[in-house]
Amino acid sequence: MHIPDGILPASVCLGGYVTAGAATWYSLRKIGRKEDPREGVPKASLLTAAFFVASWIHIPVPPASVHLVLNGLLGVVLGYYAFPAVLIGLFFQAVMFQHGGLSTLGVNATIMGIPALLAYYLFQLRNVVSKNNRVATTVFGFLAGAGGMGIGVFAAMVLLVTTVPAHVDAAAERASIYALTFAHIPLMVLEGVFTALVVLFLQRVKPDMLGENDKTSA
């Protein structure tokens, strides 16, 4: 899901920075309305580190290898802190290990960070059933984890397919992109299961990490 430098047109990269900037502003605005915006910083720092490390756990899925993203989990646990966490994690991945790129940082943050926010909203639907209902927590945890990755993978696929350079074999390039997209389906299931297990554990031992005690100022 990390799109490297030199793949996308400059206009798309610029658009990615505009979208990422808007999403960051929105997230920070929501965080600023909390009673204590700094309270979530340690939790966000911990999961930013987990997001940073997860990209190095590669799983061979022919015809390629894929890796955990954890953006759905970040959305579920961090809420509005998720987008800044994804942005910071991607920045350090690009600077320290050339995983992704600086020109595509905005695009990568958009296709991973916005699905993280959507995963947060999706997980909150469990409250329609009951906060403490284990079945609801499991189902919506799975959907948030799998959906966070799935939406991001689909967005990356659309972006890459619609911006294939004119000087390459478009048919072969699109076939490779589709194959890599389908290779992420097993990983989507794995992310969903992993997220469901984590939120079940947190609900039992530390429910406040799932935002159950979150309050915002008027």
C-alpha cells in the first residue's frame, strides 16, 4: 500500500498533500475539543510505533508479499488521533527506510489515514447494540480492522490504475496491480481477526482505551 516516489504525477501528489492537510486539520480540531487533548498522546505514541514496525512484518502471498497495516486498529483505539499517528508513522518510514516516499507522503497518508477514521466510525456502531456486548465488539472490531485495510487497498488500486504512465504497457501494469490487490484479501481477514481479538482484550482489561470514557468539552 506504500506508493513510492516517481510513480504518481505531481498533480496527484499535490492533491494528496491537500487532502492529508485537510484530514489532519479536522482530526486536530476534534482532538482539541476533548476535555484533556493530551491524555491520548501516550496511547497514540505507542500505536504509532506499532504502525511503524508493522510494515516490516512481511507475509508471502503469491504472487507477492504483503504486510500488516493496522490502520483499522489505530482507528478503533485512537479515534481522531489515528490520522496524525498514521501521518507521523509514514513520515518516519519514508525518511528512515525509504518505505513509501516524501513526494507521495500525502497520498499514502490519505489512503491509510482516512480509512482509519472510517474504521473508528464503523466501530462506534457497536454502541447501537451495546458497548459491553462481546458479540457486537467482535463483529464490529473485525469489520473495522478488515475494512480499514480494504478501503485503503481499494483506494490505492484505483489511484494506480488511473495514473498508469503512457510509456509503459498499461495492460500488464494493470494486471500486476489487480493481482497485488487480490493478494491483500487474506491479509484483510487477518487484520480483521487481529483487531477483533485486541478490542475484546481491551474491553475486558482496559475499556477506557476504546474511548468508553471519552468526553468532549462544550
